[in-house]
Amino acid sequence: MRQAVLFSFSVSLLVFFAGACAHSSKKEQVQSQNYFELGQSLLLEGDLPGSLSALEKARELNPDKADIHLVLGVAYMRSSYYPQSEASFRKALELDPQFTEVWNNLAALELKRKQPEKAIEYANKALKEPTYATPEMALANRARAYIQKNQYKKARQSVDEALSRNPNACQVHLLKSKILNHSAEYEKAFEQTQMAEAICESSPSVALWVAYSLYLNGRRSAAEKKYQSIIKKYKVGTEVEQSQEAIRMLRDKVPLHEPLEW
């Protein structure tokens, strides 16, 4: 039985811990697992060089473990090493053809490459597996692909289906707010960000989108206060930097741009 661990990411990742492979010695398996866990922790902290170093050592010690190749593929993807990322994902599938989550990460990779047709194809492959644990994530990636194709009606359908599968997927609520903003349904978009914040109240990326939705609703003062609260609460990080920039733009009466993809 695999133990599922969920990572929060622009394209959420579900990582599974598989049993150790017989091709590595017991000592190597233990060392590999230690490096694997370290690599995942560093990945979550945003230390991409450190994460890659640890995960590559884990792979060297236990090259037959699909989980390592999956997480390494994500680390490569976040580092914009796309060919290496794809090779790692493909290796994970070679080792475990039933590892459905790999298809969703391949979809995320193709979104990075601005290849929406391939992203849709891979997301649908993940969705075809009835035992796939997080179909809302594949549906969200499919929605992002439709956005890249400027097909917002299909994107909204995919997001609505994702929320019907998991109403508590806060990142999917944010994605729906982005779609609603595109059709100038700003009040509804703001409601979606509020739902996301109620679910993921400690997420700076969610708070950033709440502030942006306040701005789009014409509530500039409230938006600035929200940006200030992000800076005060989190102190450092990408969201803090974006909040500082947004406050400067508000005060200079410069139109705000959409926050970076969560």
C-alpha cells in the first residue's frame, strides 16, 4: 500500500512512497530514502538546487524507485529543466505503468512549455484511471490548457467538474476566479477567492488573489490593506514581493497585473 503525500504547487503534485526495490542493498535503500525525504523537504521550501542535489543522490542509490523519478521530475520542472523533467517522468512510468499521477505532471510540464493540446491529452490519461486519487488536479490542469487555447467556456466546465469532485480544492477555486475575471464577473470571482481563503487560510498565494480580486471590484483601499497584511504576516517570499509591488502601483495609480500563477 502506498502512502499519499500532497504537495501544494502551481500544478499540485501527489507523491507516493513505494516499497524499496530489490536492486539496491538495504543500506543503499535507507540512504536513498533519507535523501529522498530531504529532497522533498527542500523542494517544499523552494530550495531547488538543494532539492535537485538530494534527489539525484537518491536516484543514484536506488534507480528503480518510480517515486524518486517523479519528484525529481517536478524539481527539474520547477527549475525550468524541461527535457530532464520529461525524462524523469517517463522513467517513472517505465518503472510503474500504473503510476497515474505521472500523467498529470506531464500535463503540467506541457503547460509550462505552452503546449496545451499535449497537456489536455495527458490530463485526460490521468482521468481515465478510476482509482486516480486527485482527479480535480488533472481537471484543473486541463482547464489551464483550455485557457492557453483561449477556450474559457471549456475551461470553466473543467473547473466546475473539478469542484464537484472536491469542493475543498482551494487552488481550483482560485482558478475559477481567474476564469470569472476574464468574463468581467468580478463579484463572483471575489466570492471564489473568499471560498479559497476559508479553506486555505494560511496560504499567502490565496491571500494575494483575494487582494487582487478586491482591486478588480474597485475596492482599492481594501486591496491595499490586504496587501499590507500579507507583508506583515509572511515578511519574506514571492507573495510579499508581489504585495510590495502592488502597493507601489496602487499609490502611483498604475493598473495592477494578475498575480503570478500559484
